[in-house]
Amino acid sequence: MVRLNQYPMKDMGLLGGTLKKSLRYGAVIAASTLAFGITVAPAAPAATAVKACLALDTGGVDDKSFNAAAWRGAQSTATASVTVKYLAAQSDADYAPNIKKLVDEKCSVIIGVGFLINSAIVDAAKANPGTKFAIVDQDGFDHGPNGDQYPGTALTNLKGLQFATNQSAFQAGYLAAGFSKTGKVATYGGLNIPPVTIFMDGFAKGVAYYNKVKGKKVVALGWDTVKKDGTFVGGFSDQAKALQISKNFEQQGADVIFPVAGGLGGATAGQSMTGHKSVTIWVDSDGYVQAPQYKSVLLTSVVKGVDTSVAGVIKDVAKGMFSSTGYLGTLANKGTYLASYHDLAKKVAARLQNEVRQLGIDIKSGKVKVS
Amino acid sequence: MKFFRKAVSTIALPGLAFLSALFVSGLLIAFSDPKVLKLAHSPFKFIGGAFAAAGKAYLALFEGAIFDPNLAHPNFFDGFYPLSETLVAASPLILTGLSVALAFRAGLFNIGAQGQFIFGAIGASVVGFKTTMPVGIHVIAAIVTAMVFAGLWGGFVGLLKAKTGAHEVIVTIMLNYVASYFLLWLLSTTPFLRKGRQDPIAPPVKESARLPHLAGPNLRVNLGIIIALAAAAGVWWLLNRSTWGFRFRAVGANAAAARTAGISVPLVTTLVMAIAGALAGLGGAVQILGSEYALTAGAGGTFGFDAITVALLGRANPIGTVFAALLFGGLRAGGLTMQANTDTPIDLILVIQALVVLFIAAPALVKAVFRIKQLKVGSGVVSKGWNG
């Protein structure tokens, strides 16, 4: 998942709310509140053979989304001979300086987390051929100074980590269509960008596939597979808007909702819990584990293996087997998958469970095309 | 001697506020370090560990903001890479700070530097990647476009205030939302999509529209800092030496008296907001053409909001604003190194910045702490109330 910083909203809300008698105090309060959420960076062990470094985007290490997943993956590889560290960015302007810091620190491998870091990573990879790089959610190719050369040139020290999440989202769409009592299911995204819409597209096509196979007319709200447009929050931090979208979907009769907006999924799951009208499909990680407060309404999760792929890169570097060949997470290599139904397993008909399982096998074998 | 005393009294408050902020932040650094907390059983070791932790963090801050000996060989000059980063971070801040400071002096609260910055960034980016022009002219065209876009955006607020009495604080805050969502929408339209990408990132500006580097390709410091300093000199001249500047200040000091004296308050209001907008827009242009080269949804960062702090710290004075912006630029650049070298969270830099402002805004506190009886406190204009 992608998260963009929403500074203007955050800060203006505070400033607007606290401006009272004098601007001076308003500004002080705004400046002071900027300081919330201090995180204690983990202390790195003593210098060892492999040093794996993450350059995070502005979401920060606690974003409960892909930054957190990448860091979780990196931490899982830490051993006596592998140290891990991360640098967080406060704004888009920090990416290039942060990566230079990591190069100067002689990191064995530097992994950029998030598509916005791509340019900075590509530049650094070209300037430092001796250092290994990887980038999450981008192909990692050099597309020229104007970014318009396609397919572009591969770099021998940069690996792109991408995910065919439409495969698992396709399964989720089929499952949702089969699970729905009202004949309506829904999805919405944070922003209209590929790492988000690939989920929504897969979901809607999964619903369409169910209709084709079963001769049903289940409606998928929130994404038009032809127009390539749908319902979006406009960011990844507006809980109120995500909640409003979820309520609207419920009023239209949707009883399965698949939010593709990182932590905003909590708004939808919360509505599912209070309204008892819908269930939620979690995104990115297994919500049952990462957001257990919602476990009673989580039908399943469409997992994107940012953590396992990041861990894979670091392990390869440690073994001296780093390759710049792009990684594509699929159902076949478990880079993306549909999580367990957990507590809701007894509500999903055994037949439907079998069909979803078989669908996964058919997608892997290429019998069913998801795009 | 008199000059010296004046200089001391001017910088004493910000200086002492900064020292106080460093002290409190040092405590935070020490207490958030698990290694220090482990020493809690022995008071002496604990204090020593705390000093060591804070000292290490501040050393990294210095190394990240001014000079890093680790980078100084084989090429000694490269050791100044951090200083270059400080200047890169300070350039847009100087310009947005000037935008806020100028408006302050005319009695206007420009909370809209963020939106104006975004419009400047949009203008610079469009000209930068869409058009083809000879080297030199391209940069100037991009900068002028940025200033016009942002000037109109800011001037619109002044016009609204002049014609309808709409309060500029509310209007600028709201227009910040409009600007950031407009940017988000713009980045989803076809002309602003980078080929082969659908992420909200515009194509990079062409080489011919980029601001030249001042100290070789390895250091990112660029013409932007010169532009920013020139703008500061220009604003100083405008405010202190020109007739219009006198009118601005007259309106800021007492709008009713200025009107009686024959100054057109609506015209001044509109003009000041337009110039303030153009300054913030110039900041956006410097950011895009000088160091980022591409428009993104987060291109605005927090430059417009930090500008309010910078202008306050600089006492709404162009020269003070430059130094305040340099300080904040240094904190930004140094903060990244502090995070990298000592695992001190980067958020702590925000704490230091907030504490500096807190101490600045509470002169009585600084006076009490340092037992100073006479200390020149703030200029009246800055602390004027909501209905000023």
C-alpha cells in the first residue's frame, strides 16, 4: 500500500482549531503539536558483516501499512551477522539525503520503500555501482533523465519488488460475491494509483468471474473495470471520509467491503462492527494478526508480501546471492495470498471455500486469467 | 559599543531560547535512550551517560548541518556537504518566511504560504517539463510563472479582504486545502502523469530549467540560496527604504490612521498579499527547480507552516528571517544525520523547533530562567490580536 503525507490537512486542522487571540500562540500550539508521536528508533547491534538499510517514506515506521511491513520483514532477518536499520523521512525532500546517508554508512543493501523514493534510488544506484539496492512497488529500471524511456534500462545493482496483488484480490472478489446475501459488494481506494487500483481491479474482476461461472448478477460497487475509475478517499489519513464511504456502501446494500487504503480499513471495519450490516476484507497484511481489534468482522485479508520480499532480498545479500532480476510476488511464490478466514470460517460455506481454493490453483496454473 | 549592545539585545532572546530548547531536548534524548536508562542504578554513571548521549546526538546534528570530517577525505571540500544540505533546506524556508514576515509587517496574517508555495511549485514544474527553451531563459520563465501563479493566488486573498472584509486567516487556511487537493487532482490528469507511471508524480523538469549548482555536482547547493538572499535584501529594501514599504508598515501599525493619511488600505492589502504570495511561490520554484526536479503530492512538505515559525523567530524582519530559516534548515539537514548516526528519532527535531518557538513566544519564561531584568521583547506588530 502507498501512503502519502497529508501534512496540509493535519496542520491546518490544528492551526485552524487553535487560533485564538493571537497568532503567536496559535503558531506555538501548531508547532508544538507537530512534535507528537515520538518513536524510539531501535538500537542497532555492533557492526557486522551485512548491514541492511531501509529508506522509508513519509508514512514512518509505525504506519501499520507497508513501511511497517518492510521493517517487520527486515527485522526478521536480523542475526549475529546481519544488522538492520531504517531512516524515516519527514517530507519528500528527505529521500535523496537519506539514501546518501545510507550509502555513506556503507550499507550492504539499501531498500527504498514506496514508489516516491524510486527516482532517488535509481540515481543512487547509478552513482554507487558497488552498493546493492532494491525498491518496493517499482520496476527499478532507469527510465532516462525525463522519466519517459520505456521499458528503460535495467541496473545491475537494483532490484524491483512488485506484486501481482490482483491475483489474490481476484480470489477475494469471488469469495465476496459468493458470501454476499444482498448481491452487492464494494471496494474503495486511498488514491487512484496503480499499487492501489490493482487490488480494486482484481476484486471487481473476481466478482465478474463469479457472475460468469454461476450465472448470477452480484454488483461490485466502487470500481469500474472499463473506465479504470472508482471511489477514492483522496489520501490515506482521512478516517471520517473513509467511514462516510463505508456507510454509503452499506446504504446501497453492500454487505462485503474491501477497503484498499492502508490503515483507513479500520474505519470500515469499525462500521462493520457497530452496524452489523457488513463484513470487511482487510488489505496488505493479515488483519486478524495486525489489527486484532476488528477480528470479529474480518472475512479474510488480501496479503501483499512486502515483509517477506524485503526479508528475501536481505537474506540473498547475506548469502551472496543478490540478483537484480525483478521480483514479482504472485500466488505461486506466496508473494501475495488470501489469508485464512479465521473466526468467520464457519460462516463461509464449505463449498465456497473449496471453490476459492480451486480458483487459486487455477490462477496459478494460468487457467483463469485475472487481468 | 552602542551597536554591540543593540546587537546583543536583539539576538539575546532567540539565542537564549535556542539554548533552553537544546537543553530540554537534550534531556529528552537522554531519557529516550535505552542505554542511558540502564544506568539508572548509579546516579553518576547515569548523568555521565545522559551527557554522552545528548552530546553524541548534538555532535551528529552539527556534522549533519555544517561540516562532517568523515566526508572530508579524500576531498576536503566534500566535508562541507552538510552545509550544502543546510542551504538547500533553508532556501525555500527563507522565501516562505519572507512571505509571512512581509504580511506581518502590513498587519496581515498570511497562513496561506503553504498553498502559495504549492502554486509556485506547480507553475515552475509546468514550465519546466512542458516547454522547451534555451538554457537560462527557461529557468527565468519557470520562476516568473511560479511567482505569477502564486502571486495571483495570494493577491486573490488580499482582494477578498479589501473588497468584502473576509478575514485573511480563514481564507488562506481554506485556500491551503484547495491548493493541496488541486495539486492532488492535477497529478492524476494525463498531462501531469509521467510516462509509464500512474503514481501522482509529474515528469521531471528539463535540465535547462534546473537551477545551476554552485559548488560542483556533488553538492546540491544551488542558485536557490542566492535567489533567496536576494529576495531577503529586496524585501528589506521594500520595507525600509521605499515609499510603498512605508505605506505597508503604516497600514500594519494603524490602518485607520493610514487611511486618514491618504493611503489606500484596500490597495495595500491586495498588493501585500500578492507580493507575499509571489515570495512563497518563488520558494516553491526554488524547491522544484533547485533540488526536487519533480512535482509530487507531498511537494509542499510543511514549508508554508514552518514559515510562520521562521517569521516569528526572525521577528518579522527580513534579516532575522534569513537567520531563522538557516537555523531551521540546519536542524532539518542535521536531523537526518542525527537519525542516521545515533538512532535519535527524527521527530525530535520537530520537538527542538517547537521548543525554540515556545521559549521565544514566552519571553517572560526565558527572562525568569536566566534572571535577566532588561531584555527587549518582541515588536508590537507581530503580537497583534485577531481583529487587528
